[in-house]
Amino acid sequence: MAPETTISRDCLSIELIRRTLSAEIVGRRICLLWDVASTNDVLRRMAEAGAPAGTVVLAESQRAGRAGDGLGWFSPVGVNIYASVLLRPAIRPEAMPAFSFIASLAASDAIRLEGLPAMIKWPNDVLVERKKAAGTLVESVVGTQGVAQVIFGIGVNVNVDRDALRAGLGAAAADATSLRELTGREVDRNAFAGALLSCLDRWFRVYLRDGLEPVLAGWRQRDALAGHRVRVREGRDEREGRVTGLTREGFLVVEDAAGLTHRIVDGRIALLD
């Protein structure tokens, strides 16, 4: 029995999610939990115990959700989507940065199905009207033969309201939004979850069939940074420049005021214009 809450929304349901799920790999097994530290952590333990590719873990809330920038992911109960998906692609470790784009492409596709112009901010944020609506955290395990498993963690602000965002995020709430806030209506979380998992399955099969190029092409069509001035922080280093694109490996390319090109492997990005 679920603990008492003030939630007025319907809870997630595996049966209802499957009604809109159209996938060949993702969703072969779906585990729905009430409250966890992190869906990625739960799925990692399941993967170590032999869970098959396509296994999905969803939770109504997280106590220690993580974002790709190393910060926590605000995970209130019963209003959003917190999902992790296990895949076992036959790829080499150096392919992981670009392969991880699949998660952001899937999230942006699902949000676009709600009629919203979702864009992707490198490396893992999904923006609508320049505010963060979703984020991804992709974690991999490398074995002797290459990448042994990949866990795609995806968090989407679906029905969380502005007051809750302010209470949970403080000043950072100014840069966050939800699908409910953007559409002016409550979004069916079960239907959205099914669509999200279907989109992830489709992009994974595109990668398996056609390789990296269509993934990069899809990303470039959604790139929220191309042509914009940004501030990049990598550890203690900070620089400003204009984004000129992506490398084939999935790294961001920034040109500074002196015309020098920098390849950004890992960093926090702030839009300046």
C-alpha cells in the first residue's frame, strides 16, 4: 500500500504504460517502485545480477537522484518521470560520449509529442524556451570486450508546479520548467512514459542499424548551443567563446575571441546570449 500523500494525480501503472509503449527492446521488463535513492543505482544492481537488456526501472520519487552535471535531481513524489533503462550495446568505450546522445534525443522527442519545441543543451539537458524540462545521466560499465552495459537515466519535469520548483530548487528554479507549466494542462504520465520509452527504443535501433551518423544528425537538428556564446567551466578553468558544433566523437567545439578552437570533453556550460 502506498504511503499517504497529497497527490491528486494518478499513480504510474505498468499496465497503462504498456498501452502506449511500442518497442522491440526497451521495456521487455518494467519494474515500478515507489521511493528509491536513485533509479540508476537500483538498475545497476539489477544489471550486476543479470537483468536483460531492455529492463526499465521507474519510481514515483527519488531521494538521491543525480543529474549529469554532478548536482542532485529534484525528484518530488508522484508528479514527474524518473526512469532508468538498461542496454547492452556492442560498442567501444570511446563511442560512449556520442552514444549517450540517444537519451537526450528520446527525451526531446517525447516532449515534442506534447507539442513543445524541445531543444538539447550539450551534453545532457533538454530545454524548452531555454528552461530545463528534462535531463539525462548515462552511466556505463566497461568489460574486457568493451562496454558491458549502459544505463540511461532520464528525469522529466512533467506535472511539478512552479511553487514546488521554487521550494525544491531555490534560485535555480528560474531556469527550470515543467510540461504542465508549458502546456497549461496536466500531462498523462503513463502515456508520456510509454512514449518516452518508445522513443528511446527507436533511437537505439537506429544506432544499431545505421550507426552514429543519424544520431549526430538528429542531435544537430536539436542543438540549443550552436552559434551561441557560452561560458565553459572545466574544473577550475573557465573560458568564453562561440559554439561552432560537435565533433564526431560527441565533444563540443567552442571558438574563443582569439579564433582558437577548443574541444570540450566535459564541462558546465552557461548560455551568454
